[in-house]
Amino acid sequence: MYTTLGKRLVDIVLAGLALVVASPVLGLIGLVIRAGDGGPALFRQRRVGREGKPFELLKFRSMPVNTENVPSDLARALRVTPFGRILRRTNIDELPQLWNILRGDMSVVGPRPALATQEELLALRQRSGATRCRPGLTGLAQISSYDGMPVAEKAGHDATYAKAVSFALDVQIIIRTVGYLFRPPPTY
């Protein structure tokens, strides 16, 4: 029952409440980004969603205008604006995806949406059945140090989640995500 109706209802309630509560901060962030270089506040990118259906993912723009589209694990090599560093470190750049959740493109918890060029990841997700899930704002792979993780390991976490989707697991992942966001920054 949860996977067919409850999960979508939880997504709508959580994303809707979060957007209402955070809207003043989201508006301020958008103004700061625009004031920085005059470019758009939002970064839009084609991603692969549930059952392979493409959709437009939204993020706050953390890189200069016209920066190349690459998977998140390669994005570290690209230039990031000074304000973008703050957005990335705090994961605030992901908050516009709350709108993706309301639209039904995404869920609060699920495999992160892949780029169409991430063919190996998409093929592994297809074979494991993980593409049945809506992509998530957070997920099992994200709380297990997603960036830099080998593709097969990411897909393994996605498959594990797809086989065990439940309200209790989603709550656990959300709680661990909050803990992950408040961890000390890495030292290089």
C-alpha cells in the first residue's frame, strides 16, 4: 500500500510544506545568485526518471553560466562560484528539486536521477528493477558517500532500496540524510 499510494502522499506533503516554509530563503538565494553574475538562478538539466522517462531536474546554479553538464562525481573538477561553494557544501543547491517532487518527477527518497550519458548506471538499474522507483532527493547511496562511489556500488544501493521500499526505510534514510548534512566538511 505504501509504495502505490502512501509514498506519493508523503512526498506531496513533505515537499509542499518544505516549499512553503523555505520560500523566503529560496527567493533570497535566487536573488543572490542572479546578483552574482546576472545569469539565471536555476540550473536545469535533463535527467532520466522512473521507467527511463526523461524530465528536467532543477537546482540552484552553483557554477558560472554555460558550464558543461557532467555527472556529479566529475563536477568537482569544474569551476564553482564562491556562493556556489556554500550552496554545494550545505546541499542547498538541491532544494529546487522539491518542485520536481511536487510535479511527480521525483520522490523524497529514491535513487538519484542519472544523466542519460550514465549508460552503465542506467543499465544496472534497469536490470535490478531500480528504475521502477521515482528518483529521489536523497537515497541509500547518498547516505553511503555517493560521490566517488563506483557505479556498480551505486547501482547496488539502488537495487537494495528498490527491493525494500517501505515507510520505515524512507524515514531512516531521511534521518541519516539530516545527519550527513551536518557532518564536518572533509579536509583535503
